[in-house]
Amino acid sequence: MRIRTDGDYAHRLDVIEAAMDALDENTKTAAVLAACEHARQDRRAKAKALEHPDMTPELAEVLSTSELQLTYQVKTTLRTE
């Protein structure tokens, strides 16, 4: 797979190089693969966090990113019998 980083896509190189630094990878390919794996694990962890009893709407907002928005709602039911 090739990722264009020329012209209008030059910003992609900055993002990939930032991933190389953040994920301590030596190659662009390794950084992209590590970032994809991180995203997969992060999504699972966030889904689990949304089920945690200490979750709040504010914390869900903090955990959200531009690529993955989280919402949390508290639903209650009151029954009288």
C-alpha cells in the first residue's frame, strides 16, 4: 500500500512521523501498523470504559477524539408495584 505524502497530502508525512516518535517505531510502515493496532485496542478499551460504573458524560467527552466520539447516558427506570 502506498500513502501519498506529496502536494495536498504533505501533512500526512508529519502525522506518520509523529506516530513514529510516539510509538517508538523506526520505520513509517511499522508506525502505521502500530497506530492501527493501537486504534483497535483503544476502541475496545473505550467500549469497556463506557460500561464502567464510574463513567460520566464528562469523562466520555474527555476520552473522545475527532475520529471516535463517545457518548454516555444514564438511564433510570422507576417502577412501583
